[in-house]
Amino acid sequence: MQYLPDDCQAAKILDRIRQDIPLLGLTPAYDLSEPWPDRIARLSDEELLGVEPVDPAMTACIRSGLLLRADFQEASHNLSQTISSPEGSYWHAIMHRLEPDYSNSKYWFNRVGPHPVFEQLAEQAPSITEAEILAGFTSPAWDPFGYTDACEAAVRGQLENCRLDLEQLQELEFDLLLAHCYQLAAGSPV
């Protein structure tokens, strides 16, 4: 499923990042030579989106998300912590979950509050996996705190059999949040 329009640079950058890192782990692991922070920063908001943005803060969220997906946590963190919106807090929370700093991640998820992406995650997560662990954070709604706890358990060696499922759910979370930020940035549906 395509979440960003094919003709925007953000989608092309994401595709290229996924060539280098097909599936981002639950903790940092990559040292890419590709200068993604510089390449992403050089693009104007309009170039990144493929349209004139109506909400520059959401374009900054897309930049933060792309940097995070490319495993440039510090650059993503520096950007997300300047964005005072639920989406900026969401990217900030994911960054701390990946760091890993689970309690800080939960702090930022608390600042996100209820979010439309949570509904989409709860609906789409079962198509990723049917692992029993999902019931703890997808029913009746997506629980970012429960998901963070499951990621922590997997990183600590528990739930190791669910680690791939958790990583795939994280990919879905990235895609849905990027698409949500794009919709707000561009002022139109994907």
C-alpha cells in the first residue's frame, strides 16, 4: 500500500532509505554513509512535498520522520523537539523508543494524546501479524504505551519470537504517521 504520493520527493527518499534499511530495528543499528540529513535539509518544503505546503510544521514533521527512518536519531530529535504539535510529539516519542529510552518515550506519547493514527494502527495491525501479543495493545484501540512495553521486552530478550512482528508494526506506524503529516502539510488526502 502506498501512503505518500509517488511524485513527491518524500516518497522517493523513503523508498531509497528502505533500499538501504529494508526494516528498521527496534534499536539503533545503522551507520549509513548516505548524507540524508544534508539531502533532506537542502530540499525546500515544496520540493519535499511536491506541492506548496499549507502547514510548514507538518513538513518539518515529515523531515523528522524521514531522518528517523534513516536512523539519524539526533537530527530527527533536534527537529521534532521544536515542533509543538501532537505529530511533533509523536515523532519525538518514536525517537526515544528507538533510542531506547522507554520512559521518555511514554512521556512524549502522553503529550500526543488521542491520535487518528492510533485508530488506523488498531485496524491495520492484524493484517501484519496475528501474534497473541497484539491483543495487549491493539484491542479495542491502539495502546502506544503497551506497544512501547512490548518493544522493550523484545529488546531485553523476552518476546524475541515477536520481534519481527513488532518491527513490521513499527514500519506501518512510520507509514501512517508520514501519510497523516503529509495530508496536514499538503492540505489534501493522499
